[in-house]
Amino acid sequence: QVQLVESGGGLVQAGGSLRLSCAASGRTFSSAGKGWFRQAPGKEREFVAAISWSGGTTYYAAGVKGRFTISRDNAKNTLYLQMNSLKPEDTAVYYCAAKRSSGYVAVYLNPMDYDGWGQGTQVTVSS
């Protein structure tokens, strides 16, 4: 069974950093476009960042651009999100997602495009 498992969340002070990881099992997601989304209490799930299968194309939400960096290690089938200069408004549950049969350089911003989701990891930023 294919699984996506996030880790690395936690509690951090404003201005701090965290690195999220998402390990995928199964060959199905080894060549997949991937992304990070987040959901704060009472709000809809929102796009954070996406990366192409090749790793050569990335895209960020305006509110995190310049602070967050998405990357992937295809040999390890692992996706990362480096989050710097964290703000209280970044507090949310963060989810990784993967899309099978994606284009080699394409990125996907719509959560409906994704086939698989992790269980989420909580990120809390205190002021």
C-alpha cells in the first residue's frame, strides 16, 4: 500500500525554522509531482508549495515565497519543506501530497490534482 508519512512538525517561536519531511513508500509515487498544503483551524486547505517530478520546477504561495523552500530527493523518495522566518500565521497542519502520472516539469497547485495525501503534521508558531 502506498503511503505518504510526514514528520518534522512541532512548536517553534516566531522567526524560527523547521524542516518537514515526507517519506513515500511504493514505486507509484517515485515519479510524481509533489506538493505541500496546510490547513489552519476553521479554514480551508491551502496551497503552500509544489515541485515537479524532475525537481527542476518549483512554485510557492505568495505568503511563503522567500521564506520556504521545497525540495525532493528522488533516490530516497522523500519530499522536504524548509521553513524559515516562521510567523504565527504559518500555524497549521501541513500535508504532503503526490500526483501520479505527472508531467516531468509540471507543478500542480490544485489539491484536486493530487492522488495521495499524508496524515499531516502540526506546525505551531508562537509569538
